[in-house]
Amino acid sequence: MAESNRRGVPEATVGRLPGYLQALTLLADAGRGSISSEELAELAGVRSAQVRKDLSYLGSYGVRGVGYDVVRLAEQVSAELGLSRDWPVVIVGMGNLGTALASYDGLATRGFQVVALADNDPAVVGSVVEGMPVQPLSELRTDGPVSVGVITTPPEAAQEVADVLVSLGVRSILTFSPGVLQVPPDVDVRRVDLATELQILTFHQHQREVAVSDARVEGVS
């Protein structure tokens, strides 16, 4: 993502690229040769003008009357996201979520290779998930450098996990634990908070209900 920023690709655009890639991959698997910006926009859930603007940052412009070459565009988006190589991933926290992520085939097909698992719970340490032993966090070791660390622990353990990941050289962290992590400036943290996402959805739902209510009042008056 840092590389994209240096190239001037807005963060909002970066956030939409995975959606484009998912749609393009499905189209390529189905044998589609080309796609218009309107079709891609519908599949990705955005406006066609937004698609054209986003893809222009990648230097990709559709051909009038033809659209975009599906395979070539998928390769461009994949390269922009850094998916032309496999990224080693460590998952810490082998509860239901961590175990589900470790078992998720979609990670491998999208360029992420889970190389190690860890937990602090003695009842979990030593168990095997997807052929990998769960290591104690304090003794977490990998055969090589790790690109991404995923934290699926309770909130009170998240900072300790982040500290261990940083000490291992991890510079990209995805955390499912609420709260702010204290990390060095060169470490990127993305937080996935289900409660926050639900609150955003209820905000929009509330706005719709208010709009309907206001319309009824205006109709009565």
C-alpha cells in the first residue's frame, strides 16, 4: 500500500481494487475476454465513472466499444496490490476466528501463505491446525521473514501480540481486536471491528427511516 501511495493512488481507490480483482478473476475463470466499465462497476458495486477513474491511476484505459481486456486488467490490479508473489502470514489467536482464517482456502488463492500459528492458551498450544502446530506466542518462530501478522486474540492480549510481531520484523498487521495498537511509524495496522461495521450499517438504516418519517410528515402537512 505504501508503494501505491508513492505512485499517487488514493487510499480510497486502493480499498476498491480488491473488489475489482475479485470480479475480474471470476470473469476470467468464466472465459470472458473483455468487460465494459459499466459491467465492472455493477459487479463491484460502484459507479462506472469511479471505475474509470480508479483504473486510470493504474495507467489502464478501456477501448471505446470494446472495454477492458479482462486478463490483462486482472494482472494489472494484482500487480498493483503486490499479489505477483506470495506473502507469508502469521495468525495469532487460535479461537474460532483464527482457526477459520487458517482453514480458509481463499487466502492461498489470493497470494497469502499462512506459515505459522500461535496462541497463549496452554490448552491450544501444541494442537495442529491445517497441518501446522500452534506455537506458544513467546516462542513464535518462522522459517523466514513474515510479511503480515493477523491478530484474532481478546483485546487485552492484542498489544502483546503486536509487540511480538513487530519484533519478528512484521510491518503489516491486520487486527480483529478492538482498540488502538501502539506500533512504530513504519508499521501499518488495519483494524476489522464487526461492531463498528454494524454501527455504520445502522447509521444508514437510521437515515433511511428518518427520511421516510420526514416524507410522511411533509405529506400530512
